[in-house]
Amino acid sequence: MKAQILATTAAAAMLAGCSTTMTDSAMAPAGDAAMANADIPEGTGYFASDSTLPFLAPDFSAISEDDYIHAFTQGMAIQKAEVQAIIDNPAAPTFANTIVALEKSGRMLDRVGNVFFALTGSNTTDRLTEIETEISPKLTAHYDSITLNPALFQRVKAVYDNRAAMAMTVEDAKLLENTYDGMVHAGALLTDAQREQVKSINSQLSTLTTDFSQRARNAMADQPVIFDTRAELAGLSEGDITAAANLATEKGYDGKFAIALQNTTQQPLLPAMENRAAREELFNASYHRADGTTDIDTRMLIAQIAELRAQKAALFGEPDWASYAMWDRMAETPKTALDFMEQMVPALAATQRREAAMLNTAIAADGGDYTVKPWDWYRYANKIKAEQYDLDEDAVMEYFQIDKVLEDGVFYMANQLYGLNFERRTDLPVYHPDVSVYTVFDRDGSELGLFYFDPYQRPSKRGGAWMSNFVEQSDLWGTKPVIYNVLNIPKAPEGEPQLVSFDWVNTAFHEFGHALHGFFADQRYESLSGTATARDFVEYPSQVHEMWATWPSVLSNYAKHYKTGETIPAEMIEKIEAASKFNQGYDFGETVEAALLDMKWSALTPQEAAALDTPEKVDAFERRSLEELGLEIDLVPPRYRSTYFNHIFSGPTGYSAGYYSYLWTEMLDRDSRKWFRENGGLTRENGDHYRDTVLSRGGTMDYFQMFQNFAGRQPDVTPMLEARGLIPGDEAADSEVADDGPATVGDAGGAGGDVVR
């Protein structure tokens, strides 16, 4: 079944959608007169037909905010009629007239959803937010009316039960299996009363999770930290101070300074700030986001979401939400994921304590009469790096301009590894002036698709970084991928060079790894295409591509000093490599803590969740859950606290019971890097092999088998632990290059994907 129908909210459904080259009435299999003659309504307005732009790209110049409600309403009506035609077909159920017909349904709904949910994530407005609030529960009810339709399920089941007698391709068989399993997971085998309960829960979750997402975004975008004096911002660059003054004026605080919060608990300006009280104020504003400290509070939303998810799991006979949600994951069970993470905790806890002691020594040497707190950690960690490794983070940034990172780094890597070429184009409308567009050409010179790049932070954009599609690859429809990457780089003041930290360099390579996963899709059915894989597999191809950021030939092509044009010195990269294992107590610890916190929320029974009936009890549960981990949570808080943990509380599923996937896929990633090193590194032969065995396979096969086909072995966690410095490792094994290059600079961490980070 198509990914949209399997989704239980609008956002999750639409971000996986696909545009089409066929009309909405073309859903009937060839030769089936009953289906062809079905009474399918005709759509009107912009989204009623395909875009006339190249690759069916959205024509943002022709789309009005007034188009969305009309298009959603019509799109749902058309798909409802298409599904009813499948049910009413007097012919016996077949793969073509039931499974493929269902896969083809809902084209207008796909078109509007692909655009609408892209904009609510990256460039929302008050009106789009209103529409999202209105339409999300309606879309949830619409998809439930399909997945929980008994008559439709009987036709699907008839085809599924006859599968042994059918001649199908591997992809056909996978589509049939996914369609049947997806409907069962949605509730097709429940009683009528239970199905009604599921519909009610899904509707409530849609409303609550949309509310959570909007509140969390507002707590970040609408509540900057206000400082009265320039002295409080001592240590920041002139550009940062000017930006703070401009933001304060924009927010109505003339003569003051405002710092906008960014996605994660830690804030990027903290290390540079010399004023400890100002650091503490900025950190606390981030840490206490949406927890009732201001007028925005998500705590009771969290409790309600957790209770409803636990109730839904119980309807399916599952002990908790994690057991229900992980049905299609590579790890399969909560125990597998927890055992995987918990084996890292002892070494990680020891690393946190050891690094905290080093920071306290640095503070004392600096004349401080206090012990390290989270708002001090990165300031003194960077000092130690600068002293022990002679590494100046600001000096490193001078070699990374975002345009060169993209065109001379990311694109160059894709050319060397896969033979791709890119051509900037200015003839296509975009949804914001900061967005750039490129045609992507394949290794044989043919057009592969379109790539949109949206790099800069703005109040209308949610935090983080992600990839998704305006158009999905599908041989069934003859469509090529139209893909966008969204980042949140703070924009430099006008006239200044757009320099970025290496974390953002890594993130750019990471998100384009997702894009490559989409561009190399080679599937007939869009619901199996590209990144339509398990949540704990989808981050793996993107993480692997981070390794090329410091590959010598790639690095020398894009890492040029913004003033002199000098290539980044080899000794600077060696220093970055030497420092990469330092500070893992925080960098790795905050991600592990967030992943384990997610599993704690997902392990609640309905009764346990119901008992969290006050904001104070929600706080206490979070605190208790973190303390049970055995990590230094007061020094290293989780990357996201519950109150702004968008990954797990926005949307009905998202990364809930799945944030561990960043760690799981890092295991696959680090073992894959080992394979690349052992087989010659950045070569077309290796790129073609990875494309053939992983990037082009979508969700068509077993993930362990996919990894086996690539690496010739099952994955091993050892390279990951060595790379993180949590266990001793062979120096040669830690290097990310063959004989002559530096190791990786380390992961940007974080999370992600729609694919988000």
C-alpha cells in the first residue's frame, strides 16, 4: 500500500508523497472496464493536474494560500471515490485491480500535501498554521477511512492469501506484503468497536501532535533571549552582535540585543560568550523551552500523547507504544534497541566524568571559583581543544563558505563517487529567495532530477535539518525525483561572507546523503522508493556520506580560505582529527540520553501515562527517567528535553520509539566506512557498488541482507565505539581515508530527517 495511506496523520503521510504524470481518473488497471468507468470526481484548481514545469516541480508563483483547503477537500473526495471503485469492482480481487489500484489512488492529495507540508516546515505563515490545525485531523480521519475499511481489507486479504499461486516480481511481492501488513498494523483485524477506538485515538493524536509542533516552534522562534547591554555579549563577533541588535529591534526591543534560540538544548553561541551569567541565561532559556517558564507549555500535551499512544498499543495487545511502533524496524524489538544502547553507557559515563574533571581543571586555571555546568561545558571544552590540540574553531570556519561547501564539496563528492553533474538554474520559481535549484545529471548524462537547497535559519522555519521530496521517483508514473534539503544555518549580516562551522559542513554532506538515496531510487512503486525505508535504516546512507567531508581530494576542492583562497592546511585537519574524540562525553552523551528518554516515554502503560496528570508529574517522570540512565545528566542534559522534542511528539509516530536510530545507523555507517577504507576509498567503482547494493534499493528488501550485499558481512558495533573514543582502537582503523588522508572530523550529531536531523 502506498506510504500516504499507511500514514496516520497528514504530516507523516504527505511528506512521503509523490506527484504524477497521469490524471486522477487513470487509476484503473488496463482492461478493467468496471474500474475505468467508475464515477471519479474531477478536481479543479492548481493542484487538480500535474505541474507543467520540468520534472513536475511545483510552480510556487502560481500557488496561493487560498488553494490549499480547496485542494485538500477535493483530493480527499477523489481518493475516497477511487477507493470505493476498488471495493465495488465486481471482478475478483487481483494484484492489479486492488493492490496497484490502491497504490495509484490519491494523486491530487499527494500534490497538495507535498507542497503544503514542505512550506509549513520551512516557510510557514499564520494562515498556513491555521490551515494545518484545521486539516490535520481531517486528513487523519480520511486515511483511517481507508486503512480501517473492512471491505477494502477483504479484497487486499484475498490477494494476499493467494500470493503463493501468483507470479510476481520481488517488488510486487514486497508491495503486497507491505499493503497487507500495513492494514493489519493500522487495525484491520480488530473488532468494529476497537477500530472505532483507533480512529478516535488517531484523530486526537493528530490534533495534539500538531499543537505540540506549533507550540515548540513558537517557543523557539518567538521567544528570543533579550540582553540589555552589549557587555553581556562580550566574546561574540561583531557580526553576531549586529545580528542580535537587529533582531531586538525587529522584536520591539530597540537598543537591546536578542539571541534567537536554535533547535537543540545547547546553543551555538555559548562557547564564545565570556559573561557567565549571560551564558547561564541563554542556556536556561533553551533548556526551559515550553515547560511553563513562559506562557508556552507543552507538558500536558506530552502526557496526553503518551497516554493515547499507550492506549492504542493496548488495543493491539502490545505492552507499550515502543513494541507497537517498532513492528517494521530493522531492530524489530525495544529490547534489541535498548540492549544496543545500554552496552555503551558504562564507557560513556566514565568518559563524562573524566572530561568533566578536565573542564574543572581548566576553569580553575582560568581563575574560576565554580565547577562546570552545562552552559560552561563547550566554552571550556573548546579551550582545552585550542590548548591541547592547538585548534581554533573560528579559524577553521574561515575555510568553509556555504556555497563552496555545496558546489565544490558536496557536488564534487557526488561527481567523483557517482559520476553526477549539477547545473544551477534560475528559471524555476522557489518558495523563498534563499532557495537555490539545480538540475542533477546522471553518470550517462541523462537528467536524474531536481535539487532544491534551502540553507538559512529564519523564524518561519522549524529547527533542524531535513530532506524530503516534492516529487518521488516511480517507474509506474514515469516520474523523476524532485528533492529538497533544508538546513538552519544562521545567516551572516548582509555583505559578510557566509562562513559555517564544520558541524554544518557535516550536516550538508549528511542531508545530501539522504538526497542521493532519493535520486538513486529505482523502484516501480513510490511507496517503496528511495528513502521509504525503516526509520532505523534511513539515516544510514546519509551518515556514510559525512565521511567524504574530510577526504583529501574532496577537502582540497572546497575548503578554501574566504580571504586568501588558500586550501585548508593539512596540519589543521590533523588537529581536527586529533580533537575529534575529545568531548564525546557531551557530544555522544546528549544523543544517547535523548534516545533513551524517548524509549522511556514509549514504554509507558496506559495506567502509567494516565498517572502523569499534572505538569509537575511530567517533569518528575522526565527527571526520574534520565537519572535511571546512570549518566551525568546535570552536566550533560539530553539533546532535546521532552517539552521541545519534536522528533518524538510531532506527528503520531515520527521518531517516537525510534530516536535510537541515529545510534543504530551510526553502527552501520562506521562499519561501512571501514569497508570503503579497505577497498580504496573514493572511487567510482566503490560508488557504483554502494549505489547498486544500497542507494538504489529503496524499501524493497531485508535491511540486514542489503548491508550484507554491500559489505560482505553483518554489521559490527566495534568501529563505532572506536570512532567515538569509547574503546581503544587501532589508529589506522580510525582514519577515514586510505593511506594519505585525515580521519573524519566527527558527526554533527543530532537528528533527524524527514528525513530530519
